[in-house]
Amino acid sequence: MTGPAIMPGPWTVVAVATFAQMMIAMSNILLPTIAPKLAEALGVSPILIGYQVSLTFGVATAATMFGGKAVLRYGAARATQISVLCCGVGLALFALPHVAAIALGSAAVGMGMGLLNPAAAHMLVSYTPPQRRNIMFSIKQTGVPVGGVITALTAPAIAVNFGYRWSLLMVGVMIFFIVLVLQRYREIWDADRGRVQQGGGAAFGGVPLVWGQTDLRWISLVAMIFSAIQRIVLSFTVIYLVAEGRYGLVEAGVMLSVVQIGGSASRICWGWLADRVGSSLQVLMIICGLTITSTLLLALFDPEWNRFLVYVLFFVIGTTAVGWNGVFHAEAARLSPPGMASVVAAGTTFFVFAGVLVGPAAFAAAYGGIGSYGNTFLLVTASAVAAFGLLLMAQRAERKR
């Protein structure tokens, strides 16, 4: 039974959106975290998890084209429920001992990933104060690293001691909880459903809308580069440190955790700074400048460097490569036409997921020709320089407006 409609405050909106983001992140990262036990149960090679990740993000990229339309038609709360329920269906399919079920479950999780950001953007724009928008979006984005840390700390231990299906159940219970919370506030949060139709039914969803608005186009291309850099750093840091930095696997893993900590700690700080200076674009330019410097130092990395300074370097890399998301989503929401924040979020998320799909593959292909991880990271620095140029173009477009 649905409870009475209660007007939720802005922090309730942020808390629900953050928790939903955490559920999506946990559903996404769960299988890679327990890949050895899952592979053992299915009798397959753990390397197949790479295909599972690509399938998930491929479907997520396609799903972004429908996310904005779903929010406009059904409401942001209902779209969020659909998003997390898709992940719940995916988890249920993961419990079936067959590779085909894993593939279908991955597609379901990808669908949930593609639907969430448009719904969350609509709720945050509609029910939180504009002057606090950057920090609100940044808090919401902390659900990604927090969900990753919780999964990494709990899922393997549960899988080893009780079986991998119990780790799936843990996330499933939390999904059920957030669906009930959303239902309590749905009458209010979805009061505007069906009122705005312009642009929501266009082919390819919000992508043409984003591409057609100059400032949105430039920052979306920046987000694609940033997301590519983020995934490259998370995917190749350990390999680089072991292969060319003469680090042990455990110590390299610690460095990667420092990157994650830097990203988690900085997201709220970047959001606070953007609200303080009144410009998300300026903060994105600061982040980009630090990305250029830190990735250049990463490319020039020498194993003889002082260990403390190396920890500082990787923390800074985390604050930039992993900490940019909230400020970007807030800027995209600010530039959205009235009532179209969900459609714009769907369009910009398409570019973010595209960066995830393209970045690591492009890095691996470049490494095949270059033969050195350090020199290949110079291409990451060059990409960040290109992103800074795009931010300057976005700044010019904003001034013309």
C-alpha cells in the first residue's frame, strides 16, 4: 500500500538519488568482483568477465537514448524504480548457472544504468536549490565509488564463505528497500509526468538535443574524454606499476585504492568549490589543468621517486580522473532547456558511456604499437589537452549566450 504523500526536503531527494546510484554501481561491479568464484561455479574462464563488462556498458549506452523519454512519460521516481528493478532482474539472472543467463542479466543491468542518470538529474533539478546544485550532484555521484568500495569489501568474502549467490542477495535486498522508499514519495516527485513532451520522443533520445546546443556539445565531448581517462587510469594503473614501475602486485593495488580514495574525497569538494565560485565550467577547467599535469607526471614516472610523493601523485590523479563527474552533471543540468534536464542528462550520459567503451580499447591498441605504458600515457595527457581546448570553446559559447 502506498503511504501518504509527504513533501520531501532537498536532502531527502539527494539521499534517495545517491542510494539509487550506489545500487546501480554495486550491480555493475559485482560480477567482476567475484569473477573467480563465478567462473568456478560455471566452469568457464574468468577472462570472460571482460566481455560481460563490455556487454553491460554497450547496453547502457544504448539505453541512454530512451532514459529522457521514460522520465518525461512516467516521472523521475518511476523511472528510478524501473532502473533499479532492471538491476534486480539482472541479479536474479546472475544466480542462474548458465552463461546465457549471465549475458541476459548483464543486459538488464546495463538497461538500469542507462535509465538512472536522466531520472536523478530531473529530481535534483526540480527539488533542490539551484545555488547548491553542484554539491547536490557531486554528493549523488559519490554513490559510485562508495558502492564500489562496499562491494569490494563484502562481496568476495560472502562469495568465498557462503557462495556467490548470497552476495547477489545482499544487493537485491537493498534494491527492494529503495523501491519502497521511492514509492512513498512518487506522488509528489512524479506530479509533472507527461507535461513536457518536446524533444522527448526524438530519435536517439537526448543526443541530438545535446549536439545541437553548442555549449552542451563541447562539455559532452569533454565528458567523453574525461570518462575515457577515468577508465584508463582504473584499468591500467596496476599493470603499469607492475610491468614498468617494479612494484609488487599488492603495493600497486594500494596505489589504485589511493586513486579511488582521491576520487571519492574530491567529488563533494569540487561541488562545493563550483557553488562557491558560481561556475562549474571554471572548476572543470581547473580539474582539466590538474589532469594534464598529473597524467604527464604519470607518463614520466620513475620507480626511484620518493614513495610519499608517489602517493600524493596518485591521490591527485584520483581527484581529477575520478572526481569530475558531479560538477559536469550539474553544469549539463544548468545548460538544459526548461523542463528538459532528464533528456539532456540522457544525451550527455551517452557520451560518458561512449568514453568508457572507447578509452581502454584505444589505449590497448596504442600500447600495441608503442610498446610502453609510460609513453602510451602521454596520449592520455594529449587527450586532456584537447579537453581543455573544448572547455575554452564551451566558455566562448557561454559568453555568446
